[in-house]
Amino acid sequence: MRDRKVAGQGTQLMNKIKNQTNAWMHPEAEFILAASSIDPGSHKIQRMKQLAKPDLDWPLFWKLALDHRVLPIVYKSIKDLNLPHVPLFLWDDLKSLLLKNTVKNLQLLSFQCALSDLFQKNNIPMIPLKGLMTAQYIYGDISLRVFSDIDLLIRKKDALKAYHLLEKNGFVPELKLDHKQLIKYLDDEDNLAFHNKKTGVLLELHWELSGLYLDHPIYFETLEHRLVSLTIKKHRFSHLSSEDLLIYLCIHGLKHGWDHLEHVLSVSELIQKKHLDWKLIVQLSENWKCRKLLYLGLYLASTLFEVPLPTFIANQIKKNTTILRSGSLIIKKLISSEPKSSEIPMRFSNIHFLMKDSPKGKLNHIIKLLFRPTKKDWSHFPVKGSLSWILYFLRPIRLFIYKLVLKHA
């Protein structure tokens, strides 16, 4: 009886959100949603043709597609449709941006291949993340994703070795740490950024996949028995399985507050392009205590891009009002024509707290936010490794001062 009541309430809330979404939707956002697809079906093609009118705010359309990092895919969808009323300047700008993005991504691919060879020669297994990998694995074309750096996941035990290897090969770490400091830093954080002195290429070295947003860390060893092979321009890389990738995309999207439409699009396209073991996905999300954030990502993909979900998952989402309400707020932000607000760092967004699966998870999240030292703490207070425990006390003080400065800014 209670389940039927909850399901009924969920259905009412979903209908309300659907009506709200329709009310918030403006033609420019609707056009972008229809065009943001690798293989738009007849329904989306027809909708694009209907929306391509002279009174469409084309500059707003351009800005939103650019801000949400879907411009290359939008261009791919509309270039062969001979849409009327598309301004000539827009076509020229689209072609120019796509060409620049393709050249940049090819350069990053060359650099990633060199890094792969370097790490392999030094017996450091690695898994490239995001960027090129997502573009090829999900979109089938490295030119269709906008990104600016290279992300690598390695074993935590290899992080120290990789740090020094990168230094010897022209990479400058964002934090200059001595041996003892680095050992302490590896326990507190999950990644460290580098830039190449000659090329300016940015690299993020990760030794934990979730960004420490989960109660249970996800290490290289957790994933390696499910890795698949991905070939890009005749170069083979290890890659996350489709099931691990789906969960990772949802973790990454939540980490950034789902602030770009491309975050949701990648989830949508992965669901549509790959055969997924849904029972394994749910089991992994339960093991890693991230089922709620997974369902949020699936709900966004289903609502914005009309992706069908397994019935048993759709029913679970329908019953969870926290996911429905949080998803509604995210959707409103994603389809809004208003400029994005970045006053509150995403690390402190309330949505991270709401998407924890248990009260214990919420408590752990608060404790980590208040006391676990981050890059900024190490940057502000570069203490000796033996004194790193001080950072656990200095962090809440720094956060308090930061809040005061932000409040009076």
C-alpha cells in the first residue's frame, strides 16, 4: 500500500516537473536539445526544421551551445539538413570552431600517445579518462568533444614515481612538494595537475576515480579486471568498461553540479550506443554507495534527451522525490538563457549532500568538506610533511575567512 502511495506521489511530481520543464523551455534551448545527438531520429530532425525560423535568437543559440560544450555535435546534426534562416555568419563561425577544435584534439592525441609510451616504458599502467576517450568511445569521433587537458588514472602506489617522471620530462606540477609533503598529499587528495613547459599542455594525474566524493574510494585496481581496449588513430589504450564509465560520468557530472549539457549528453549517448549490463551497474552503485547520484544522472538523460531506461530503474527513480526535485532544479539551470552563476564553489553545493545514499555518507561528506586538506590548503600553507596534520585545523579557518571575504565582496 505504501509503495503504491509513494509511486503515485512520484508520478504526480514527475508530471509537475514535466509541465514546469515545458514552461521553462525556450525555442533556442529546444533547438539545442534536438540537435545534440550523434544520430538524431526523424522526430528530432523534424523539430529542428520547425524551430529554424527567422525570429529564433541565433546569437543566444550560439552562446548556449558554446557554453554547454555541444557546438561540434550541434554542427554535425544540422550541416546536412539545409535548414532555412540560419545566418551565414553562424555557419562560418561553426566551421571555424570545429576546425580549430579538431586540430587541438589531434595535437592532444599525439601528446597522449607520447605519454602512454613514456608510462609504459617506465612500467606505470594508466587509464586515460574523459577528453579523447569519451569522444571516441561514445561519440565515435575525437573532434566532437570540447576539452582542454589530458586526464590519466594510475595506481596510487605509482603516483610518487609518476610525479618525478613527469618532472624529468618537462612537466611542472601545480604544487612543488618535497618527498615527505608529497606522501602526505597523496593521502589527502586524489589528483595533481601539471603543465608542459614547451607545449603548455595541461595534464591531470589521478590516483582515485571518484574525486573522493564517495564513501568508498575507487582505485585503479577496482577497475582493471573490467578494462576494455580502445583504438584511436591506430594507437591502443586501456579504457573503462561501459558500466564503469556510466557511473563515472554520473560522478563527474555531479561533482561539477551538472553545469554543462554535454555532461548529460555523454550519459545519454552512452546508454543509446552501448549494450549495458544494468544489473552490474546497479550492483556497482550499491557497492560504491552512489546509487542515488547514478539515478540522478539517468533521470536527467531520460528527461532531457528522451532516453528509455530499464523499467525497474525508472520505477525506483519515480519513487525518489529527492532525485526528482534535484533533477528539476538542474534542468531549469541547464535550459535557462540566464548567465551561469559561479559564486558558490561546486565542492560546497547542497546537491552533493542530498545525493548521498545514507546518513553516514552525509556526515562523512560534511567532515571531509570541513577538515580534509585540498590543493588550496597545501598551496596556502606549504608546511613540512611532518607537520601536515596542522592542515586539518587550518582548513576550517581558511574556509571561514573565505566565506567572510565572499560575503563582503
